[in-house]
Amino acid sequence: GFSGGHPMAWHYFFKPFPDDYDTLFTIDGKMDGFGSQLQACFSMIAYCNYKGYKYIHKPFFHMTHNDDKVQNFHEVMNKFINIEHKFPVISSLSNEQTSRLHRFKEGFYVHGSLHPEFFYTPEVLKIFRDCYYSTPKPNIDHIYENGNFHVAIHIRRGDVNRAKYPSRFTSNIEYINYLKTPKFALNTIIHIFSEGKEEDFKDLKSAYPNIRFHLSTNVQETFHCLVKANLLVLSRSSFCYCAGLLNENKVDGHFIKAWWHKPLKQWL
């Protein structure tokens, strides 16, 4: 079911090493946003779990989309996700181990798989969640009040528009039409998480006046809101895809079915 991704040598389909030989893999060379780097790590962890290899974490060393100008942003976000809770870091390896560490930018098969749930098994998802919840997370009680059903819709904007990366762009009207279909309970609150100004979504606001907008907010707070939503509606974004892997409630992959990162089978 693999489609897309980087070319792969034939030996990655087989086990080329003896059983007593530690096969070490890491993600290296990624310098884009938090979501993309995290998804690369998640995909390699899933690949290593499938193959019986060992994942070694290389802490984030550079990260874009630091809109809040957070000092040492890459270190802050590395601690936020805390993959080291379950996996060793490169600095803990011996010289001999480091010399045979395989360095890649994503996990083989996983990124382009038509059936990612084959790799993102319950066991692997639990590992992700154990890492994530091993460090404190933002308090979002002021956003998600108890007693309500909270729908989080991630709308990718900022670096994506009709002219730039149109394959990742979903228009406001598509979200308006989407919201006509589900029959939400009376205690449902719909939240939009995106970038920009509220006037950029005036047609959405006009169609659904009670909708709540959270625009260009703190990245950790936004991510945690996506993780904890009762229903998370994904956009074509690694940022919210990773939140979907961590979310233990309902995830709707309607808008990513035609994207190269396919939804998990258990998602709506």
C-alpha cells in the first residue's frame, strides 16, 4: 500500500542484519515546523516498532514557524513532546553505535502508506501518548468547559493559500458545507483553530454565528486543544495529524482522504 515518499532500496523490505545486531535508526536533517518534525519522528518510531529495530531520538535542533518568537523554540517543543521519555538520545550512544546509526528524514513506508493504521497500532499510539503526557501540558479549562461537547476544526492557513501549496488548501466554503452534515447535540461548541484574522473567516462566522475562533494562539495551547477535543476535524497538516494520533476521542479525516498522509481506518 505504499505510495509517495522517498525512493527505497530493496533491502529495507527484508531484514539485512543478524538477530543479535542492534539496528539503530533516527530522524536527522529536519528543519521545518513542529508538526512536520514530530510526524517524521512518529513515523520512524512506528517503522522501527514494525521491523524490530531501535529508534534513537535526535533532539530538535532548528524549527520554523516560531511566530511567538520563543527563545530556544526547538528545545521548548522537544521537551513539550518528550520523546526521550521512552527512547534514548544520540548523545547516549557509544562511538561504535553512532558509526552505524541510520539517519533519515522519515520512517519508511509509513508516510505514504494507504493503511497507516498497520504501523500506527494501539501499542505504538500508547507509546506516543506516554511520551506526550510525561510532561505538564497547558491548562485549557477556560477553552473547553466541562459539560459541553467540543469540536475542534483545524483550518490550515498562514503558509498555505490558493496560490501557495494549493494541494494543502481547503476553502471556507468546504468547511461550511461540512458542518451542514453532522447533527451535533445541543451542548456542542465548535472551535476553529487557525491563523490570521477573524475577518478571513467572515463567511464561516455568518453561517455559524456561535462558532468560536482561536487564531494565531500559542502553539502548545493550540496543539493540546486539538489533542483533547471530543471531535477533532483534521486539515492537510502534519501539526494536526500528530494531534490526531494522540487524540483518544473521535478524529475526522474527511479532508485528508485525498492527501498523501492518509487517515487511520478507525478515524471517521
